[in-house]
Amino acid sequence: MCGIRVSHDGQRVIAVRPDPNNAFSHGHICPKGTMLGDVHHDPDRLRRPMIREGSEWREASWPAAFERIEQLVHGVRERHGPEAFAFYGGNMSKGGFDTSRYLMMFVRQGRFAQRFSSSSVDQLPKNVSNHLMYGDMWKMPVPDIDRTDLFVILGGNPAASKGSIFSHRDVMGAIKALRARGGKVIVIDPVRTGTAQAADQWLAIRPGSDAALLLAVVHVLFAEGRVKLKHLAAHVNGVDELHALAQAWPPGRVSEFCGIAPEAIEALARQIADAPRAAVYGRIGTCTQAFGTLASWLVDVVGALTGNLDAVGGTLWSTQVAPHLSLAPPYPTDAPLIAKPSRVRGTPGILGQYPASCLAEEIDTPGPGQVHGLVTLGCNPVLSAPGSARLDAALGELEAMVSVDMYLNETTRHAHVILPALSPLEQPHWDVWAWPFSLTIGGHYSPALFAPDAERPEEWRVLARLASIVGGDALADLDALDDAYFGAMCDQTGIDRAAAFAALPRHGAHRILDLCIRTGPLGDRFGARPGGLTLQRFIDEPDGIVFGQAEPQGAAALKTPSGRIELTPAHVLADLPRLKQAMEQYAGEASPLMLVSRRHLRSLNSWMHNVEGLVSGKERCTLQLHPTDAARLGIASGDLAEVSSESGSVRVLAEVGDNIRPGVVSLPHGWGHGAAGTRTTVSARHAGVNINLLSPARLVDAASGNAVLNGIPVRVRRADESEAQRWIA
Ligand SMILES: Nc1nc2c(c(=O)[nH]1)N[C@H]1C(S)=C(S)[C@@H](COP(=O)(O)OP(=O)(O)OC[C@H]3O[C@@H](n4cnc5c(=O)[nH]c(N)nc54)[C@H](O)[C@@H]3O)O[C@H]1N2
Ligand SMILES: Nc1nc2c(c(=O)[nH]1)N[C@H]1C(S)=C(S)[C@@H](COP(=O)(O)OP(=O)(O)OC[C@H]3O[C@@H](n4cnc5c(=O)[nH]c(N)nc54)[C@H](O)[C@@H]3O)O[C@H]1N2
Ligand SMILES: [Mo]
């Protein structure tokens, strides 16, 4: 989303700098953006297809790679049938210009029996609550921080992440501006993060207890007569039911479980209710935890009860120039909330996918339907998904694994064939996945800077061909496939297919983008709206164009069967007894330490650690713990600590400091590099440890199947001196 200027000599990047004229970012950029040249020139980045025989890799031509894939797929189909194939789509399957636009075609054409994705180690709980409350899993309320008076952040740290499912040019700058104009910022997080340090107030919550805290907030709102639905009054169902159920959650009852005083909970409720405009926002910490769906739902319930949902200065839904997701959603819009139970664990499929936590057992447990073939796209679940030790071993048992990726990493080392992804500078850009979560109405397009390898098929053809092979249609006519896909999108927009094909004859992702712009709210509708937007407008204005800020959408936005916001979905309420039980069983001081994850500004999940300029300097993969816990455990900063959970153990440098709640320890995620058979020279030297060796695959949020990656019970001890010496040497 950040506009950049790349100076180069035709072959090599000289420098990447922020573009001060960019209409969206106004010269804002993060350290990762300046390193895109390093990624592009990284000698470890894969540029040609790779085929593995035993432990040996060789480079191959594209035709040879596809031939090998056909053989592998054919073998699995012969031995086990078509139900033996699974797909895992990662965070970066949403990144590429073609990849993001063809993801849905890929998934359909691949006819995968089981689908997994990074959604279930991320925002799936919010998808479930959106689906039930608004009738659309991608209808994400975005905090309107530029126009609010109070910003409440639960479990998000934009100081590191830049904001998530919330695309703002400069969140930390906006926080500063908000405070400067007299507004307030409250951060609810077990860690006093960079964001908490920039806020007015830090509430050091116990991990996993947000839902209880928010229920108590709802309790106070009703008890003190502070519920003000305002414009929502005629558009919500379930207010009385909420009133009744919140009776059981007074602040005094949840206080110990949440680790927050009853008075602080009351004050929080009053501040939200009394602020002229308040934006309540929850992110990773409220999703990847034991009660992710309850917490995600309650974040929006509090917004609704105070009249701050779909409101200026509260949370709003985006208005997009190119609304791609409504034409080709990554998961079928018709995917049911709940699908048939998974084969091994019996956990339901949710919104078209199975939890990532189930993948290992689906591969290593024999029986009908066992996964023997896997396609991965832009992911590294060996580092990013729970129960990684078992997953790592299971991937090694696959009979056919094909990965589309830029690196030979912890996951792709198990593949039989790797098809190289394009570098960020070899592809055009217009983000499919950032604009839906931005309240700025605008867009910017940039063409590819460097031409990809001449032998390389266009990226959408790579994906369409791969999916066709796996789906049992190896001879598919890719052009016909593309026309059918594009035609289906035209139908969704109500545009006459013939007119669209005539105006946009060229195959590929550009015409999809153009269709989205032309049929979007400001588009020219192929001439029916003269002066309306087309892709060409943005090609002509490389700094991008901003048209304004999102406004409330009212009832027209709602796609629930009732046409109203459902404040009390039965599926979500059914998980309340589990929360109540956890609260009643909470053992106070005697409870084990709880592990949470963190991010750093200079990382991007697992995959930007191979850039020296992003990993050099002070060791970042450290265990942060509070001085009280450190003293009790006899651990000092710089000691080697051993952290163990029911699923594994790691040894890591300790970093003692009081920016964390006592009883909670924190590790960054995305580390644990240097495994045999990987080819990431720089990250192998800055290996760190894999936090997800500690995350048990057994632990999921019941209502969504999302992994619990925060609030994991762990034991910590000091590893002995001789081990520490050896490690530091
Ligand atoms: N630099 C950088 N930026 C990134 C990424 C990256 O890896 N590096 N990753 C990107 C991706 S994929 C995503 S999804 C986003 C995520 O963006 P954010 O949601 O902002 O993620 P984090 O920075 O991990 O912040 C999560 C916070 O939740 C807190 N937390 C943990 N458990 C709990 C809990 O039970 N309750 C509450 N209230 N808080 C809790 C943690 O202490 C942490 O401070 O970031 C994106 N941006
Ligand atoms: N403990 C713990 N675990 C977590 C988290 C946490 O906070 N704590 N966060 C979770 C979250 S929010 C997420 S999103 C996941 C992320 O986890 P994943 O999605 O599994 O992994 P990434 O590390 O984002 O890996 C992206 C992969 O895509 C490749 N890649 C980069 N660009 C491209 C491209 O253009 N095309 C293709 N095909 N490949 C590309 C990279 O080389 C890399 O292998 O991790 C999750 N895991
Ligand atoms: Mo994510």
C-alpha cells in the first residue's frame, strides 16, 4: 500500500525510497519496503523450477517441472484416488498480482478434497462473527481513527504490524494526531507494546480473557443505562437477549480471570459509552486465542451497543474502487459456515476450510481419505502453524508435494517440485487484500519493474495449469478456463459478457482488475457511466488517486437473512459455557505461565529473515519475561532459558523487563530457521527458535477451529550454565 520509488540501472536496484507524492501513503514507508531490492537480488531466491530426487535438488525447465508434477499427481490418483489431495494457501497467496486474483480459480480447478489456509492461524474467528452478524465473512469493521475521539485496541500492535485488516497509511501517526486533538487511546494487551507506550492507558489483560472482559463491559453498559443504539436501533436483532445474558458477567466476577480491577472495567465501559465517537478494534491477540470467536463478536457488540458501528469515528466498512472480493471471493460465498467433520479429529469444516491444526494428522493417519498429495502456495506452516514438529515430520511422508514459493524453506524443503514465485519487482501491484480494509477510497497501480524470465509462463497460467493437473484435467485449455472465470465475474456485476470481452480481450489479471474498477462504485460501467474510472486512469497517474473517506452504509450493507445485524448468533452463544467453565476453573496465582507471540517491525512472518539489513543487530528472537517471574525462576537477561509446553520445548535467550504482565512470557513468531535442506543462507545465521513447537495443535477456538497461538501454558527454567556458554559461543 505504501508508494515507493525505485531507482535502478535497468538490471539492479540502486535504492528504494518512499514516494512523497503517493496519494495514499504520502511518503510513509516501513523498513521492509526499502528492502524489496534485497529480496529481488537475493541469491537464495528461487528463479527456476526445482525438482527434488531424494535429498538432491536440481533446476529444471518449466515444461520439465510440469511433466514431473503430472507424474507425481498421476501416481497419487492411481494409488489413492482424487480425494487424497489437499491445498494449503498461505498469507502470501494473497500477495501477488495474479496469485491473489486467481486464487479462487485455483481452488476450484484443483478440486482439492481438503483445504487449509493461514486464515485458521489468523482471522477466521472474525470471519465467523462477520458471517453471522452481517452475512458476509469479509465485511470487516475498520476503525475510523482519523475521525474518532477514543481508540480502543485489543490484541493488536500496529507499532510493529502497521495495522492488520486495517489498512491505514500511518497508524502510529494517526494515534499521535488523535491524542494531540484531545482524544484518547487505550491498549488492552498482556504486553506494554510500542503501541501501548504511545497510548493514554495500558490495560494488562491476562491472555485469553478478552471475551470475559467485554461481557463485563456489556454488563456495565446495560446496568448503567448507557446503551445507545442511535442509528442502529432499527437494524439490530438481539438486544434483549444480550441484556439478559450479560447479567451473569458483572465486572467483579471476571476481574480476577482478566487480571483487571472491576473499577478499571467500569471505567472502560463508561469511557466507550461517553466518548462522542469511539472505535473499538480487536486483532491477532483477540483471534488466535482460546475464545477467539467470542472475543471477535463482542468487540463489535460493544461497538453496536454504543452506536459506534457503521458510524463516522467508530468503525466503518470500506468502499472500494475495485471491489474484487465480491466478484471472486477467495472462499466461495456459498461455503456453509459448518461443513462435514474432519476425518481424523471430527472437527467441522468452517467457511470452506479445515483448521490448519488438523493438517498433520490428516497426512500421518492412515485410512480412507488420507492426504497423500499437497499443494502449498505462499506459506510456511512448518513455522507458522501449531504442532510444528508433527507437521514437519508429516510433510516428509507425502507422496506428492508441490509448492509455489520464492524460497527453499522449512516447509518447501519437503516438496518434490517447487515452482518459483515472482519477486515483488517482477509483478504489477494493486492490492486485492489491503484496500478492502482501508477507509480511504482510492487506488494505485504500478506495473512490473523488471521483466520476469522469458521462459516463464505468465503467473496465472502457472497457477491454472498446476490446479488443472491436480484436479484431473491436465489438458485443460487455459484460455478457455480464463474466459469462463472472467465471464462468471462479469455475470456477478450484471455487465454484459460480450461488452466486457470486447473491451478487454487480453487474458490475465489486468482485465480482472479493470473489470473490478469499471464495475465498482466509481467505474465507467463500460461506457454506461461516462467519465467513470477505468484501469487506464490509474496507469496514467502512478502516484495513485484518493477520492475520499468511507461513510456509513446503513442497512444496504447487510446480507443476513433478516437484513439486520444479528447481535446474538446462536453458534457464537453456544461457546459461552466453555468460557464460563474456564473462568470458574482459573487457579489464580497457581496457574502456569502463559506464552504469547509478538511481531517486530523488521520481520514479515517467517519470510523476510533472509535479508541481512532486516535481521542484523541485536538478537530479536528472545523470551521476554517480567522481573518478578525472572527472580522466581533465577533467570537474568542474557541467560539461556528453556521453555516447554505439552507439545515441545525450545531454548532461547532471556530478556527481562517490566513491559509485560507478570505470569506472561513472549516470543516472536516466524523464527526457527536453518533446518537441514533449507536454502536461506542469511536466516540460517539468525535462526532463532520456532515458537510453534510450543503451540499444541489440540488447542483450538471451538467456534471457528482457529489455532490458539496465544495464552499457551508453558514452563520456563534456566538452562544450565555450561549449555548457555556453549550456546553463546
Ligand atoms: N512487521 C510486521 N508486520 C506485520 C507482520 C509481521 O510479521 N511483521 N505480520 C502481518 C500479519 S500476517 C498480521 S495478521 C498482522 C497482525 O497484526 P497485529 O494484530 O497488530 O499483531 P501483533 O503485532 O502480533 O500484535 C498482537 C498483540 O496481541 C497481544 N496478545 C496476545 N494474546 C492476547 C490476548 O489474549 N488478549 C489481548 N488483548 N492481547 C493479546 C500480543 O501481546 C501482541 O501485542 O501483522 C501484519 N504485519
Ligand atoms: N505463534 C504464532 N504463529 C503464528 C502467528 C503468530 O502471531 N504467532 N501469526 C499467524 C499469522 S497472522 C499468519 S498470517 C501466518 C503466516 O504464515 P504463513 O502464511 O504460513 O507463512 P509466511 O511466513 O507468511 O510465509 C509466506 C511464504 O510465501 C512466500 N512468498 C512470498 N511472496 C510470495 C509470492 O508473491 N508468491 C508466492 N507464491 N509465495 C510468496 C515466502 O517465501 C514464504 O514461504 O502465521 C501465523 N502463525
Ligand atoms: Mo496474518
